Amino acid sequence: MLSLSITDALSRSIEETLRDLVGERVKEALFNCLEEQGVRRDEIPESLTKFEVFLEQRLGKAGPVIQKQIAKRLYRKLGLELVEVPRLGLSDYVDIALRRINYASTTKHSSLLYVR
């Protein structure tokens, strides 16, 4: 389960990235289609795999590109550096961020993490 601040940062990253890349109207249409498939907007952080599949089915090759842009924005919000790896999806990047945050919170590096 994601912590509240990470969930909020991820939700905001998804909203902002989609708005910037496809516009407000298309973003809302995508969220409506996703909801028809049983995933509400507020459930996306806990249903990332379904969201990834949805983006790839609806947007084809643009799906993974959008996922990486969401990940980049999320990492900026979390104060982390994103290292791009081919074939990693959004859920992979979120898992990596969570591991990095958990590691930092258990070491002397915890002061390096903050949510923007």
C-alpha cells in the first residue's frame, strides 16, 4: 500500500501529465473510459497495472511514453532522480521510488526526501 503523500503525489502527477500531454478534455474522456472499465480516478494509484494496460490499449505506443512522463513528474515531486530503463512501466518506477524512500527513511539520508 502506498503512503498518503506518495499516493497524492502520484495522483497529481497523473492528472498534470495527462492534462499537459493530451489536454483537459481528452484527459477527462480517458478517465471516463477508465471508469467504465471499473477503475475510478481515485483508485488509479492502487490499480497501476490496470492503468498501464488501459493506456497501452487506448493509446498504443504512446502509452509507455506517457507512463514515463508521469514517472518523471512523480520523481521530481518526490525529490528523486529518475534513471530511465527500457521496458519499465509506471508501476515499476513507483516500486523503485518506494524502495528508495523506504531505504532513505531507515538511514541517515532521510532528510534528502521531500514531497513537492
